[in-house]
Amino acid sequence: MNSPAEQVPRRVWDLPTRLFHWLLAASVIGLVVTAKIGGNAMVWHIRLGLLVLALLGFRLVWGLVGGRWSRFASFIYAPATALRYLRGEHRPGDHFEVGHSPLGAFSVFALIGLLLVQVATGLVADDEIATTGPLNRFVASATGLAATAWHKGFGQWILLGLVTLHIVAIVVYKLRGKNLVTPMLTGDKPLPPEVPASTDSLATRGLAAVVLAATGALAMWVARLGG
């Protein structure tokens, strides 16, 4: 194992991934706040939901073409690998300390999956007062009401629980001497020189802008389907 003196800053999180992370965090906070306020704030709730749709679409694509450690291939772990991680049995080349660890990967996929469900149910929801999702008119009334019940009930609380666990994990890692926040701000981690860095060039950032523009256009198209 390399000593800290032998480590160098390596780019782990490319700029598009970092912007996605913080925009998503801000959007989720905004969604919770606007949902609690209700009334006219629901206009912004829907807008933020569409923003989250665009961001999630971006992340799904970026998980295939983004920087090395942002790609899903770098943090999809076999069950045996996850068990070795939990037992503390690290092998050369595991790189658990670089991007997402197996537990971190589980958290990421759980959050993305649940947010997709929340967005989908929000798109067809009907609160029977003044707010309907843009795709509500394409589903049966019973389907819209069931989606609303999930969106405002179990879905909301499970999401808040996952976010809380995410924050708790960050605090626990910090207490153990591992800072997860700074790398998501700067993009770099002190790592052994042999660890490959993520590409974070003007070209990849330009590609990210194109991908986000495409997913943003998709979200706007969905919004217009509501008439």
C-alpha cells in the first residue's frame, strides 16, 4: 500500500459528473421544499421534476461514455467482489478507494432507480386538487391516483431515507479520515500514481453539453405533451 507521501492528485470525478451531482442534490432539496409548501409552488415542483428527468437521462448516458470512474462499468461489482469488500479482503487492482465502493455503488444505483420511479409517477400523478403531471391524460384515472399515492407516500419516504443514509455515510467516512465531499468539488483525490485518471478534457465536457442538451430537449418534449 502506498504511503500518503507517494500519492499524487488524480482526476477521479470529471466536471460533468460533479455538476450533475450538485445540480441533482439542489433539485431534490427544491422538490422536497416545493412539495411541502404546495399551492403555487407546485409549478416549480413540476419544473424541478422535469429538470431531474433531464439530469437522470444525462447520467444514464454519461455512465456509458463519461470519465473512467463515472462509467457504470467501473462500479458494477460482482456479488463475490462486494463480499470481499465487506470482509476487508482487498486485492491488487480492486480500486475500491478510487471511485464508488461496492456500498457506494449500491447507494448510487438505488438513488437513480428510485428517482426514476419518482419522476415517472410524478409525470402521471393527479392530486385531485389543482396539479396533474404532464402525462396524466395518457393513463387511466385509477393509475394516476395510484401513482400519486406512491409519489406522495412510500416513494417520498424511501427517497428521504436513502438521502439520509447517503449523508450519514459521508459523515462516517469523514470521521474515519476519508473525505468524500472535497473530491466531488475539485474532482481530484490523492491516489497512487499508477491509478488511471478520468478524462476531463474540453472535448469530453463538450460531449457532456451535447448529451445534456439532448436530455433537456427530451424533458421539454415530455412537458409539452401535457398540452
